[in-house]
Amino acid sequence: MTVLKASFLFCMLVSASFAAAQEPFIELMRSDLRTEKVAILSESMAFSEADADVFWPLYREYELEISKLGDRRLKLLRQYASTYESLSNEDAKRLAQAWFKLQEDHLKLKKKYFGRVEKALSTTIAARFLQVEHQIQLLVELGLASETPLVKPAKK
């Protein structure tokens, strides 16, 4: 996801006037991201035909599970955007705890699929997959983080 897309996404989440247009745009961005990820993985992993036949079904399963985490992240961003102007200490704590849980679940998923790819192919292929996936995730995170406004201190 480019920084421009991330910026526009947060603006859409904050602005009620864009509410009806959010879902198609978000789905288009997610589709673009999935397509870009497959292209990056295909190039970076440099699979033999036999390895590709084993890897891609596993990856499709991983992608289904990671998309559920993406749904949770989007919900969390929406909650933050909707409470941004009036965020209380309690809201901030609840959002932070939800973010911690999301990060824990994301790590569990990476560990799960590292193990599955390692068992089906090899440790080095699993490690390479983990590296590439991590690099892609960092780019997405950077885009979102750079465009998400910092929490305002609660008014006393």
C-alpha cells in the first residue's frame, strides 16, 4: 500500500462524508496489495516449479487468515478515527490493548505458517518467506503510521 493510499484511507475513515464510498475503495486497495504481494513473493522466492506447487496453496491459506487480521486492523483504525477528536484515556487504553492483541495474533500466524512452510518445503524457504512477508508488512505499516495522526492528550 503506498503512502498516498494510506493517507487517503485515513482521511476516508475520519470523514463521514466518505462513509458510503469507503468499502469499494478499501477492497480495491486490498486487492491491489494482494496482487503486489504475489508479484513480490514470486520474484523474491524464485521457486522451482515443484516448490511453487507446494507453496502457493499454503500461501493462499495464509492470505485468508491474514485478511481476517486486516479486517480487525481496519476496524481498529475506524474506531480510532471515529473517536479521534474526543479520545479519552479509557478509549486510548482500549485501543492500545486491541492493538497489542492484534500484534500478538499476527505473530502467532507468522509462526504457524513458518512451521507449515518449513515442514512442507525447507527451513530456508520458510525463513525467506518470513523475511519477504515482514518487509512487505513493514512498508504497509510505514504507510499507515506516517499518515495516522498522533493521539491528542486527553483534556483534563
